[in-house]
Amino acid sequence: MENGEKDYKKLYEEALLTLSEKEEIISDQQFELDKLRRHLFGFRSEKRTNNVGDDQLGLFELGTTKSVQEELSGSITLAEKPAAKKRAKGTGRMSLPEELRREEVVIEPSESTEGCTRIGEEVTEVLEVVPASFYVKRYVRPKYARPNGEGIIIGTLPDRVIEKGIPSESVIAQMTVDKYVYGMPLHRQIDKYTKMGVRIPASSASDWIMRGWDHLRPLWELLRLIVVSQKYLQVDETPIKVLDRDHKNGIHQGYMWLYHAPVNRLVLFDYRKGRDQSGPKEMLADFRGIIQTDGYTVYDSLYGNHPDIHLTFCMAHARRKFVDAVKDDEEHANYVLDEIGKLYLLEAKMRDEGIDWQQRTALRKEHAESVLENLGRWLEEKQYSYRPKSPMGQAIAYANKRWAGLSAYVLHGRMEIDNNLVENAVRPLAVGRKAYLFTGSHQAAEMTAAMYSFMASCKKNKINEFDWLKDVFERIQSHKQKDLYQLLPSNWEEYRPK
């Protein structure tokens, strides 16, 4: 009887253990399902709602708890949020830019104004648009015969992207910008141009952009050398599909590796056929300095113990893990999010105040360093308090393992708290992927990388992509090699013709 009771208890305990394991598996799968549902149908924003207390605000809102405001107010002038004013009826009209050309249309009354005195006028401004149109530029070069039969004199044509070709530099620049800034595939551009009265064969349009790229190669090589010679880089990668006849499905999954130099405001896209370490290993072979990444294991395997490279990480990725873990442990997840919120509040205040990097360094050491130390100790204490596969367990393990790299940004004011700047540079490529789905070949993908590099660098330097590209096309052939740096987006405004 005793043996039977023991066997029964053993079976009962095993059943309970099996049930507990199954509940854990179900819980983990439910968490993954909820993440997928949010990704497909929910809001992408990570702003938090005030569901756990009146004094818990979104991470990027300028307000925070009174204690944090008092702590920061000693060194930073806090911009008070102005009280919301009630908008008067009819005052919601947008203002039109003063620099726009004005065309006046005077509308006289239909009745006779003879004998009337003009006492004023009513002015109504409306926004008008003149659709873009093609026109033909004719270069007329008179020919002169020298006296005594010494030859002929004729003017010299300006440099052309396509010598004796039909398109001007402005046409090639516009097609390039439409594709790589606004995500408009060539077939849509061709359809648009046809409606404007000019039919461009698809093969010609593609060739024009490729010929433009040929002239930009030296500038892209210079851009690459300058970016990888920086002391601080943000690195990221994103997939891109490429047509490949040798692939079993006809489409190869390639990757764009991004290298962003925040100090020089330059972005470099580098196309690689895979996501393995060969890309960054080759590109950063001579790099010495700080690399900030999203925590992808390739970087850790390459540079985790590198004597001349300091590997740092993105706080936004660590924060995202705890946003996902709120349902698992609301109290502790929100505690971490509140602490990280203090760090982002400080960054927002310094950015709004226009503080230089030396002051940022000092203020981070004064206000952020203690928050990071306390949070680091908390992560260390809690690292074994949750199941490893639970949302909180994964969030704590991710942050605790990388905490030294996540905290390193306080050491220098030029460093960023997260990788958002380089991730923002990916957006035009993400728009393009949805529009044209894939690139035509591996060679075309390399050109695509270069074009996105230039367009993203223009955006970082707040210059018009079309103006820059048209000017570069017109000048690059006659530009001296030693002065090529003047054409880079970061230097163009200073050296452009006035």
C-alpha cells in the first residue's frame, strides 16, 4: 500500500510539473502571438499610457515626476509647456511661406464704382501650383573662321553626364531623387513623364541613372574613406531583395549595412550578399574608435574584445524589451521604463537648450550617471528572478549583459543615447522596398547603396537633394581630385558656387 501511495504521489508530482511546463510554454507562445498581433495590427509607437499612476508619463513627453524635475532644474532651464490656447473659430488656416512668388489678381466689383471712394481692400491668399514640365534647352554655338585660314573658333559645351545624350543633368538628378528619396520606381516615373508629353524607354531611363552613378563613383569612394576614418560610428543593417538567376527562387536576400558618422553628418550604405561578419569585418578593418549597434551578435563576436574598438549599444532597443514585458510584470517593467525615461528626459532638455557636447558630457555625468548605476545594480539583483524565456527574463538578460555598453554614452557628449539616427537613415530604403520590391542585380544593388548614401547624407545636412545632385553632375568632371571633398554633402554649402 505504501509503495502504491508513493507511486501515486510521484505520478501526481510529475503531472503537476508537466502542467507547469506546459503553462510556461503557453505563456511564452502567447507573448510571441501578442507581439505579432501588435506588429501587424497595433500601433508601432512605444509611448506609454498612464495606466499605473497619474505621475507616470510617456518616455518622450517633456513632463515627468516632480522629483525628477527638481533634480534637473538646478542645471538646466526647463522649458515650461505653455498652456493650451483655445483656437478662435476660423483661425486654423495655415500660413503660406513669405518666400513664395506672389501673383496678384485684382477683382473689381461688377457694379460701377464711378464716384466711389476706395476705403481699403480684402486680400485672400490661396496656394497655387504649376505642374512640372519638360522643355528643350538648345546650345547654339556660332562658328567663326580665323583670318588667313588659320582654323575655326567655336564655344565649348559644358560638361555632360552623357556626352551627346538627350537628358540634361537636371533630368538625371530628378529621376535619381524621385527613386531614392521618394521611392518612385522607374516605371511609375516613365508613366508620369509620358503624361507630360515625353516618352522615355525603360532601358534608356535605367541607363541614364547608371551613367550618372559612374560619374559619382570617385565621390562615393571618398565618402567611404571619410566615414570609416571617424572615431565614432553607428552601425545597423537591413535586408534588401535582389534578382539573381542563379538563386533557386530567382531572388537573393541581400543586406544593406549602414555606417553613420554623427559628428560629420555622413551616412554610408554598403551592400553585401549576406548578414555574416564579412561585411563589417572588411569595411571596418582599419577602424579605431567607438561603434554603437543594436546588439546584433556579429558585432560582439568581432569587436567584443577588440583592443582598439569600444563597443556600445542602443538604449532604445533595451527599452523596447521592457515595453514588451509590461504585461509580464507591470510594476518592475514600469520601474525600468521610468528610470530610462529620466535619461531620455535629460537628452530632450539638452537638445532643446542647444547645449554643446562639452556641456552634455558634464550634465550627463551629473544627472545620468547615478541613474545608470542604480539601474545597473537593479538588473544585477533581478537577473535570476524570472524564467529565462519569460518577457521580463529576456529583457533583463538583454540589458544586463550589455549594460556597460548601454551606459558608455555618458562618457562623451558627442555620443548618442541610442541608434535612432542611423535607423532613421534606413527609412527611405524601407519606402523603396515597398515600392519597387527588389533591385535588378547585385551590381544595381551596389549602385543603390551609393545613391542612398548620398541622399541620406544630404538629409542629415539639411540640403536639397536635387540641388546638390544637379550641381555635382555639372561640376564633378572638371573638379580637381584634391578638391573632391568640397562636393560632399557635409561641405557642399560652404563651397558651392554663389
